[in-house]
Amino acid sequence: MNKILNKIFRSRQSLGQFLFAGLGFLLGLLMLLLSVQLYIQVNKVLNPKNTYPEYLIVSKQVGLGNMLTMARASFRKKDLRSLKRQPFVEDIGEFKSNQYKVIAFAKGKIPFYSELFFESVPDQMIGEIPEGWGWKEGQKLIPVIISKNFLDLYNFGYALGNGFPQISKSTIGLLKVSIRIEGPQGKASFKGRVVGFSERIPSMIVPESFMDWANKNIGRNEEVNPSRLILKVKNPADPAIANYFEKKRIQINKDRLNASKAGGVIKIVMSVISILGAFFIALSFVIFMMSFRVVLAESKNEIKLLIQLGYTAQMIGKNLIYFFIAFVCGLSVLTFGLVYYGIQLTQRFMIDSGLEVTPGIEPITILVGLAFTGLTIGINILVVMRLLSKQA
């Protein structure tokens, strides 16, 4: 019986058309599985489960209008409310700036005289609080936290250019600098000492208690909106952060958002590729069904004769169905092999780029491949049996 059906069907079958459909199925499934795999891995890199909070310093973009009208580029109350509602923001700290003139000077081996600026942030935004941090009214020593970059600028710029000795992190805390502040309400003199360094905040930070006292009693004592904010976020690579900042014209160090922008682009590209892959698979469905329809239409007389001899539609259809199952399963195995090879290459590239990825094929990728393979087989079996039942 199988030999008879093989001769009937093979003589009517267009091998080129069938192979073309098989190639479309292979390419479609390959594109779909690779895009699903990469989408999942990129999503894991951008949204890891075990993340530690990070801090972003943001400011409003300064435009021509700010320069012409002398208006400050600052965050208003509604801006703060909007930021607090964002799911990626865990906490917000406001920078407070000095409303008075700050003059620092020293004598001895490192003489200098310079105007400076002070800023303050809430203590919880500083990170590790150094020893000696804090200030109370009447205290003459002002503890200062500076950015490590400031020390590097002094050591490798200012000191070398002026013939001054370089200072290490361990010795700068021993130096005390005279500080004089002047404002509309008077003057005051203090001693300043660097008590710590910050990798997080590129500024000269003084305790918030000192800033509030000095602005109120020495400075202009104005209530102003903050020009800069420090945001506590869970994942700075979240694409939603970059999208929100661009929409609201909020600027930040672009390097911190490169990962989120690249991740967003990769997700879009992978989505497009997966849609194209699904389209190829759907096209192969149509070609397979057309091939079966042509084979059965051209074998109509032989099929009717076999049915008159006592054979059922199920018995006749098994020949085509077994051949198709073997053909599609073979294509699927080849596709999974190519997917595994492609995943090995991409994971090696991602690891070399410093990204942490889980080796191997994601379970969802395997399930998607099996689901589309089963769907392809199932739909075409129904088509074959329906065509045969009509001829019976």
C-alpha cells in the first residue's frame, strides 16, 4: 500500500515547491527563535533581578530663554511631583546651593586664595557617612565632602602648574582651610576640613544644617527651586528613564543612559525580526497547504479508486502525513542546531563586552520552537484530512 501511494504522490508532487516552503519555514523559525532568545537575554541584562539602587544626578536643560531672561533652569513643584510618580524613582534628594559668597584661602606650603561654591544634599543620598560629618550652630569647623575628581584636578593640574606639592587622600584630611562667607546679612569665618570623598556627587558638599543656617543668616534667605536633583533608582539602564528624561528635557550624563537607549533599540529590532520570522512561517503554511492541495487534486482519480477498493481516507492520508512530519521535524532539528550555534556566538560576544548572561538556550525559546513546529504539523494534518474527506 505504501509503495503504491508513494508512486502516486511522488509523481504528482512538486519537489521544488515543497523545498521552497521548507526553506521558508527554516528561515522563519530561525529568525523567530534567535530574536526571542536575544530579547530575553537583553531584557535580563537591562532588568536584573538582583539590583542595587543607584543614584543619578539630573538637571534641567539650559536654553537660550534662560540666558536672555536670566531665569534659572530649575525644577518646579509639578516637576518634582511628576518625578515622584515615576515607577523607576525610589527617592529624590534636592541640591541646595549657597546664597552667599564663599572664599577659601590658606598660607604655608600650599598658599592659595579662591572663590568656591558649596552645595548640600540629604544625608541619605551621600552614601557612606564619613566620620566627623555634621554641623551645629556655633561650630567653627565645616566638614566638607569633595568629589575625587577635584583632588585629581588639583594634583595633576593646579599643583603641577604652580609648583605646589601633590596631596594624597590620606593627608588632605589633616589640612584645615580658612573659609569666609559673605552675604547681604553679614559675614562669618570658619575653618574647613575635607572629611571624605564622593564618587557619586561631583561637587563640594557641606552638611545640610550648615547650608540652611548660612542661607538664612548670611545669605539672601530666598526660597528657590532646586537646579539639580539626585535620584535613587533601581536600574539606571531602564529604557523608561531615558524616554522620560528626553520628553521632559532633563539632562544627565549621557554615558549613564547609553545602555538603556541601546537596549531599547535592540528590543525594537528583535521585535521586528520576530514578526518577520512569524511572517515567513505563515507563508510556509500557505505553500505547504497549496502543495498538498495540488497533489491531492492531481491524484483524485487514483484516490477514488483506492476508496472504492475499501481503503479509508485516514489510511491514504497517513502516507502524506508521515512524510510531512518527518520533513518538518528534520527542519526543526536543523533550526535548533543553527540557533544553538548562533546563541553561542552572541553570548561569547556579550560576555567579552562585559555583560552577564545566562549560558545556553532559554526555556521559552525551546517552547516557542516546539509550539510553532507542532502548530505547523497540526494545521497541515487537518488540511490533508479535510481534503481527503471531501474526495471520499
